[in-house]
Amino acid sequence: MTTFRLSLAGAVSATAILLAGSAMAASGTVAFLMPDQGSTRYEEHDFPGFKAEMEKLCPDCTLIYQNATADASLQQQQFNSVISQGAKVIVLDPVDSAAAASLVKLAQSQDIKVVAYDRPIPDTPADFYVSFDNQAIGKSIAESLVQHLEAAGVAKDKGGVLQINGSPTDAAAGLIRDGVHEGLAASGYKTLAEFDTPNWAPPKAQEWTSGQVQRFGEQIVGIVAANDGTGGAAIAALKAAGVDPLPPVTGNDATLAALQLIVSGDQFNTISKPSEIVGAAAAQVAVKFLNGETPEAKATLYNTPAELFVPVVVTRENIKAEIFDKKLATAAEVCTGAYADGCKELGIE
């Protein structure tokens, strides 16, 4: 379990004094509860983005951060704990979207606001939902793969694709899966096999992919993986089996490891979705609630007012423009060792 308890204080610039027309919150306790450490994004991007925005908007607030390490029971304990510590707003990225419904009801019965984050909670509406558009992510990575296969002249009767989904207990993974289905539906490329990855665990995805390589061999013309962890795992399985050249493999999250795999040509695409942006948006919603105001919803999902950000597909063709020119990652972080030549080829210095 990773736990941070921070008292946020510091100078606030004049531009941060107003939040969409609202005065800053005087004080309050806000909890930021994340689901797992299978991806590095929560510690490296989501929480820093959330924390930085809270420092600007509510310098006297207390922020509690905890990670449930893919344990739904632990997350329930953490949820109960932050309630006992006086949290007035809980930003929750659930380990188990179905189980989280009871947590929402518990909080709302005590006049505590719940902001669903990244993963929706379908069975009981939270007070707000902030995320990238997960179904659009799935559709985008699948359509990008299909366009690549067609441009490469890969025959549609040659074989098909493998589909590696996220956790079956994650409603966001279900949305990504549905988007992938939509993106592949009219492509003409059949789906050879499909797998729901328990807890998004890369070792599980790698094990499954290894079995499919033995089963289908050269029939595999592409792999649609729902995030960079499962995509990297699929690539590892292909390499271990001696597959050369690799079929194109998708991803999502634009992790540093995935960016390196794209630079080297091992991974075909990922999704650029700077989680700091979503973390900051969740902080803005939390401060609105602390002020007794109603955040403006730009969408609705599962009967929950929402703000959904638009994803961007990243490949070798646009990685410099979308990632490095926008300073979402640096050459110093990505272009190390074996990846230096690839970066040089792409003009990343």
C-alpha cells in the first residue's frame, strides 16, 4: 500500500484565485484513492497532477493519497479510513467497479461527495466522473491498427488479430473493449482470440499471448492490447517465441517504456492522454464540491455527470510532434541506450 498524507500549503498566484468563477475553498479534506500499481501512471502522473492543482486552488486543504495495489478489500478499508479522517470529497478509481457501488452509497449517505476517476461506477451514480473517453480509446487504437494493416497490404483472409482486454472488474476496461470491438467490426480482419487480463497484470497477458502464439503462429497479423502494460507483455511473449518480424501491437497510456518500444519499432501505437490533465480536472471538481457548488458537466455516463477528455493516437509517425514537441516526455528519459538510434532517426534529440 502506498500512502501519502499531505498538508497542502504555499503561495498561490493571482491566476489561481478563481476556479471557473468560484472562490478558492477555505479548507477541507480530500482523498485520492487509486486502484493498483500495475501501471506507473498513478504515482508518476495522476497524483502529481491532482496534487499540483489542489496546491493552487486549496492551499489549506488536507490531501490523502492511497493506492489499493489491486486489492478491492484493501480499497474498501482505505475508503472507510478516509471517511473516519473527515474526507468531504473522495476521488475514487475503483479496483472493482461493481463493488464500488456500495462505497458510493456509504459516502453519499454521509453527505460526502464521490468523484469517479478513470474507471466509471455503473451500478450507482457517483456525484461526478472525470476520465478520458475510454470507448473512444479502444476504437481509436483498433482503427489505427486496421489502417496500418491495410496500408501494408496485409490480406484480410491471411489470419486475424488477438485482442487483449483489461481487467474484467474494471468498467473502463469494458468500455475500451467495446471500443475495440467497434473499431474492428467492419475491418474484415477476424479476431482469433480474446482475453480479459486479471487486474491488468502484464505477466497474465504475457502468459496468454505465449499460448496464442503456439496456437496460431503466423496467422497473427496484429494484437490489440488495451494498455501499454499488456501490449509490452505481448511483445515480450512474441520475442520469447522468436517471432520476427513482430506483428503490430497497440497500447494505451504513453508510458515511458511504451514510448521506447515505439521508437524502436517494436510497438505500433499508444494513446497520449496526459493523466496530469485528468488529475487536475478532478481537483477542480473536488474544490467545487468543497465550495458547495455544482461542477459543470460536459457529458453524462451511467447517469453520472461527466467530463471526458479526447484521446490522441501516437505512432512513430507523430511521436515527436505529440509527445516530445509538447514536452510530455523528454529525450533524456526515452532516448537511452539501445533507443538512441531510433530517436535520432525520428529527429528526437
